[in-house]
Amino acid sequence: MTSFQFSTVPHLIAEPGAANRLGLLVAERFPDVRHALVVTDAGFLGTGLLAEPTASLARQGIAFSTYADVVADPPEAVVLSAVDYARSVGADIIIGIGGGSSMDVAKLIAVLAANAQPIASAYGIGNVKGNRLPLIQVPTTAGTGSEVTNIAIVTTGETTKMGVVAPQLYADVAVLDATLTLGLPPLVTAATGIDAMVHAIEAFTSKHKKNPLSDLLAKQALSLLSKNLVRACQYGDDIDARQAMLVGACLAGQAFSNAPVAAVHALAYPIGGIFHVPHGLSNSLVLPHVLRFNLSHAAEHYAELAAIVAPHASGSAELRAEALIDAMQQIAVVTGVATELKHVGIAEADLDRLADDAMKQTRLLGNNPREMTREHARAIYAAAL
């Protein structure tokens, strides 16, 4: 057996309503904490769903401040503003409550507010210096898995993004509370859910770090997600389906944090960066076409996953792998998400720029089962048009 390493958050709580005991959780685990900074976005703040979790902090005598200026694909300026705010209020614990962007910003606040390291020197793998503030993550979408990953993505230019990858970015605690996801619109539920499924699929076929633990997590994630995604979209108040989606997204996050994602994400990033398409939808748009490209090198793995997503598939590995691709396309159709690049404003004239940008994602492309050239990337975008 090939040697491997596996890391994840040390404590996980999966229970509807658990966020309402946030204050007690903090008091028990971090008795010396005096001032919490809650990191979220204006949209979630406007739902009123933060009221009870923050009230629970107050009941335990823990002061709190709220930073709600997080935006999708957070730019470096937002991260630095948040770090300055955390220092100004004297925060000694960071609590991310939101989607992937809020949780990514929370990670970076926790590491940067605790020391004087410039953010530019933290980009890349293993470049974070020193310790961080205590960190709790509470996802409000079932998609990114950011609550259990050690990576944060920052928009560093008009369309360029950089990642901070370091063990310090693993939270102390992740809280999975489906009551916080009940208000998600069907299309957001669908796109984030497909994003989580992509995490599981790419972790299971990752070229360099695929391992027995990540495989188990990826397959269980795909089972939970595929069985509950359509129901969560059609019946948004189904708490059981919502909780299953959160757990599935979390397991997929643990899988790809250790067996990293590949070409689907590499081709999705330019779609999001240039055209401001939500990350989950960007993944969904290129997913079937990247899977077909990989068939010559990953059919056996895809066939194994087809037994979960398309259990009635039979025949050769190639046929069962095709059934997986068809099933993923059908999920997109049934849930109503866009299925072609032209549906999000992308034209033939944009494909060269997309292909050029995708080839810059060398960290991700190196994990793909099949080597991808610029010509391959452009052909995939053309097929998705």
C-alpha cells in the first residue's frame, strides 16, 4: 500500500440547531476567550439567522463583533480590511458563518490577525508562519466544504486568484447545522451541491494523493449528495435532506483537502474569475466535458462511482463511466442550473482567453488523471459552449 498522510479538523458537530449553542461551545472549549468576531456576508446577515447564535455568545458573557463585508470571490482588500477590524476590536476567536467566501476570510483573519505576516508571503503551500487565533466554522451552504479544508482563495487582481494552503487553516471546530441552510434558493442549493459532488469525484481520481481514507469519504459523500440533492432543491424545508447535504459536502471537503481537485476546478476558475459566474455553477458547466476527456485514464474509477450515482448502470467500465457522466448531466437538468457556457454570457470569442487562464492553474492540473494541454482545454470549453 502506498504511504499517505491525512489531516482534518479535530472536532465536528453535525446536528440541526447546534449553532444556537454556539456560546456554550465556545465557553467549554475556549474558556479564556472574551471577544468573538463573527465573519459573514450581508446577505446572510439580512436573514436574521445570526440572531440566536450571537445571542448564545452573549448569554455566556462573550462579547462579539460582526464583520459582514465579505463578498463572493473575496478580494485581498476585503481580507485586509477584515484583519484590521479584528485587531481593532480585540477579537480573540474567529467564527466564520456563511458560504465558502466567509469561511475562507475567517481562516485568513485567524492567521493574519494573530501575527504580522504580510498576506503576500502567505500565498502558496505551507507558507503561513506562526500560530492563529481559535477558529470555528459554520457553513450555511452545502457545497464548498471550506469548514474542513486547509485552503483559502483570494482574488488578487481583476480576474486572478491565489490560494493560501497551510495546516493552520484547519479550524478547531466545524458545526453542521442544517437549519441555517433552509432559506437557500433551489438554484443555489443545486449549484453548491454539484460543487460538492465534483469535490468527491475529483478527490476519488486525484493523480498524486488519492488514498484509502479520502476514497471512503468521497464515496460516502457522493452517496449522501446524490440521494438528497434533488429533494433538497424541490423541498427546501426538508431538514433531513438539508442535513444530509451538509454532511455530504463536509465529507467531500475532507476528501479533497487530502486528495486535491484537478482539471474541473482548473477550467472552472477562469469562468468565475472573468465572468463572475458562481463557483459551483462554473464547475457544473465543464464537469461532463472534463470527465469525458479523462475517460481514457479514469474509466475504472468513474465506473466505481457510477455504482453510487447511477446504480442501474451495467456493462463495461467505459459504459458505466458514461452512465456517471449522464447522471451528473441529468442532475443539472432536473435542478434547473445552466448547462451551457452561452447561458452565462460566454461566446466563442472568449474561449482562447479562458484556455490561457486555465493553463495557469498548474497546482490543479497536476492532479488530473490525464495530462491536459491548452488545446485540450480550449476543446473542452468549445464542447461546453
